[in-house]
Amino acid sequence: MAKIILDAGHGGADPGAVYNGRLEKDDNLRLALAVGELLEQNGAEVFQTRTEDVYDSPFEKAQIANREGGDFFVSFHRNSSPEPNQYSGVEMLVYDKAGRSAGLAAAINAELAGVGFQDLGVEERPNLAVLRRTKMPAVLVETGFLNTDADNRRFDAQFDEIARAIANGILKMVGLADAGFAPEENEGDKTEELPGGSSGAGAQERLYRVQTGAFRSREQAEDLRDRLQRQNYPAFILYDEGVYKVQTGAFRRLDNAVRMEQTLRRQGYPTFITT
Ligand SMILES: [Zn+2]
């Protein structure tokens, strides 16, 4: 089961951004808890670094996450600009724009743009402790500007939609069903990524994999597989009639394979989907 660490930014004596009596730490906690609930409803395991108004340093939060262990770490924040109402929109921060962190950031951004937020893109912030010190792929979500009235109005008026959007972005990355957008799907339909794609596949079951290369040389295939694995992709080699195929997956649902393919292509890999 996919396990997600959620981190409501700031807390306790540290309010984060402050604007007209509004405290960032409160918005962060409310949103982290709402997203956590949706993730759990959709079959993910969730751990929250805080559920109350308490303070731990970003470094401590990374340590808490590492102790707990998980597939992804998502930190909740709201942005702030020098002057009120200067900027508007959502922004994702990652340690670097590679692997599954970047994939998750892009997925959440796309979902939040669907809610109506301007997409300010993905930024590399290698010096933030929660991104740098966490051992799992990590994204810091800036859900609009706390000192921009339009962003606050959207945050309040569309709060449930925003929580669903972020949960959807996360669920898409871990290969589970969409939160709330696919009520017709029952437990049995939920998709899990299968490690390696070799085990657990029923004889009748069609599995989708994303191929990123095929080589006569085993060494070249291993190089590519290792590179993908270092970026946290579930890559493996399939030997087929003299050819070493490097693939990622497997997925029961085609749309999950499509998302993986898009993520890999954005990373510059040549890709196609195979069964
Ligand atoms: Zn913050």
C-alpha cells in the first residue's frame, strides 16, 4: 500500500506568513488534514507530521518523515510576496526537477490549475530542509499567496475542490483511483503499481508497461535501468529474443501507464507503452 507523509508547514510559535489576521500555519493544517482524509478514503496510508498547532523545525520534520518511511512526502505551505496582491497562483517546490518528485509536482500543478489557480510552475529549491533531508520523493505545495485576496477567496470558496485536486495529483502518481472523481470505482477496481511487473500478474490480466529503450547490449540496458532507478522509477529489464528491453511499471490501468509515460518523456526519455 502506498504510504504518503503529509506535512502541514509551520505551527506553534511559527505562524508562517501572516496577512490581515490570517495565519499560514492554520491554512496549511486544515488543507493537510483534508487531503489526508481523501487519500485514506482512496486506499493510501497517510502519516501527518502534525495534527495540532505545534512546532517542529523543517529539519526535525524531515527526520520524522524518514523515521516513518513513505513513498512520497508532501509539505503544505502558502506563498507570500513582499507587497500584498502582487502575485497570484500555485507553485511547487522540489529539490531538483528529476524523477518522481518532479512527476508529482507536475501532477499536483495540473490538478490545481483545473481548479482555477494560475500555474506558476515548478521551482528547484535544493536548500530547503524538508526537500533536501527527506529520503523519499518530496514536493512542497504553495497553495496560492496568503497576502493575495483573490487567492484567499479561492482557497476558502473552493477548499474541498482544492483538497481533492491535491489528493488526485498524489493518487495519480501512486497509481490509485482518483479521489472523489470516480465514484463508480469500487475497492476491487483500484489499481496498484506492481513491483517489477514480473510477479503478481494473472495469466489473463493485461498489464501496461512503459518502455524506454531496447538494446542488444546488456550493459547498456543495465546503465539505463540503473539511471531510472536512481530517479526512483520502478524500472527493470525484460530479456526478449536477444534484446534487453528496459521498462517501467507495470500498471493495470492504461491511464496510469500513460501518466508514467508522460512523466518519463518530460524527463527526456524516449518512450512507448507496451503490454
Ligand atoms: Zn510556509
